[in-house]
Amino acid sequence: MEIGLIGLPNSGKTTIFNALTGRAAEVTAYADAASKPNVAVVDVIDERITRLSEMYKPQKTIYATVQFVDFAGLARDSAGKASFPDASIGMMRNVDTLALVVRNFTNVLEETPTPVSDIEQMETELLISDLIICEKRLEKIELSHKRGQKTPASQLEENILQKILDCLNDGRHIAELELGRDEQKMMSGFQFLTAKPLLIVLNSSEDMFGKNQELLKEIGEKHAAIEFAGTFEMELSSLDDDERQLFMEDMGIKKSARDRLKGSAYKISSSISYFTVGTDEVRAWNIQEGQSAVEAAGVIHSDLARGFIRAECFSYDDLIECGSEKGVHDKGRFRLEGKDYIVKDGDILAIRFSV
């Protein structure tokens, strides 16, 4: 999973990035739109993988990973208009989930925070970006139709894009549209920003943290939201485990910033994990909820999907309850599933294939 951190200049994105990753990327008071994004890959520590590793004692234990990308803030042109840098837009389209960081602290200019209006401004920029892509593509399709190059596929694409254009012109995100699976597949190549899951990260000062229930409720009416005390949690990431736990308890923080954001991102993006196990390797794999066994096999390697025969399957919970794979077999919890089987979170799969 790849999560992109976006926001207005000086919203504390890099502070949040450091808190999530334990990195020490430079935090500046003023944004540099030309700067390259900060990137870090971190393990998603799943206690189920830890337990499986204890059982199988593999040569390698591989957790699922999350890549965090901290994009530059909006850039202002000569007329003072703010927009995303072109380079950032292209990279933003490649991430799975967008985390919009909004300032909820007084900045160096002593400006009062305005989280709700900041969210609205950022949403407008996302909508405009998608509108430009949609309108340009519709213009090309219209031109090809005038030249007699009309096909059922181009007509279908035009109809879907017109539906999307109407949605965007109404100020709604593409994610709010009820598109069929085939329609989604056809549109996936455009990588529309408003089609991506959007998580609001309320970046509060230490003295304001935990006191914003009404604000979070207001934001939550439209978006999933989570609150961080960014600077405080960045400092926490540099402490050892015992010290970190002590300070977290003082602030009433039960889980690390990384665990909280990961959990929220998994939820809004409908991501789940399945596992492969053995004495050579125990590993977690991320897939989308609703994906089939053959699609899950393709995440490991395209050859497994191409030559898929069946999936040997049992659940993590059944394994723990039965105590071993033999116990799973003895109690009839072991299953053989076909390519259309919908994989569930916590499934343990062994893919049988032939190519």
C-alpha cells in the first residue's frame, strides 16, 4: 500500500511523515514546491505474522509494507494562485490512498488554524485536476468520432466519462459514484485523484490534542478523519519503547501514529491481508477486499494467476484454535478453493498452479 501525504504549505506534512516513519526529514517553516517528495517504506507489524513466525520458525518473516510519500505543498504562481506542482500531480496519481494533513495549530505567522476551509480548498484542487483530465479525454473522443472513428468501446468510455464529468461539476468526488466493476476497470488507467480513498489527518498542537471532538465530528460527516499531535508524535518516534509508552499514556494515546494511520487507511481503502506460510518463509500480502483467489495469486506472481489450479486454504483463527495444520485437517477446517473464491482477511493460502 502507498499512502500520499498532501496538504497546504506548512500544514505539518513532513512532521507527520517523520512521526509515521521514524525518519528525520527536514522540517521547514516555508514550503519549497520544487523539492522532491520524502519517501519511506515501513513494515506493518501484524501480530498474526509474529505468531505464525513463532509456529513455523521460517528462514524469513516478511510483514506487509506501507510506503509513505510526503508531497510538496501547493505552489503559488505569479498571480498568487495556489495549485499542485505538475510533478507532484503525476506522482500523486500513483498512490493508493491520499492522507490530507490540515493545520490545527498556530503557525509562525500567528495565523489562526482554519481546518474546514483548508479541506475545502484542497478538495477543490483535487476536483479541478480530475476535471482537466476528464475534459481533455472527452475532447479527444469527440474529435475521433467526428472523424468516423466511433467504436462500441469509445462510446462506452465517452458515456462513463460524461457521468464522471457531471459528478465533478456537481462538486462531488468520483469515489461517490456507483460504477460497476467493468466501468471501474476501464477508468482505472486515468488514476483520478478523487476516486482514491481520502483520509483527513487533523494535525493539532499538543495543547489542543484530544479537545476537538466537535471539529472531528464535523469533518467526519464527509470524510474519515484521525487526529495527531504531529510535533509531539514526531518526538515520540525517536524515543525507546519504554519512554515512548510512558509519554503516550500521559497524552492518552493508545497506539502509535503509524498504527493508527495504517488502521484507518486499511479501513477506508478496503484493504485486507492474507498469508503464506512455511519453513522457508512466512509472509503477509495486501489485497483489496472482494478480490478472488486468482487475483490474490497474481499479487505474488503473474505465473501463479496464469496457471492457477486451486488454492489450499484455512484461516489464521482456525489454525490458532486447532494448534497446528494437522489439527486444522483433523477438524475439517482445511478447504480447497477455486479461482472465484473471495479471499477473506486472515486467510492462509497455498496456491497450486501449472504453467
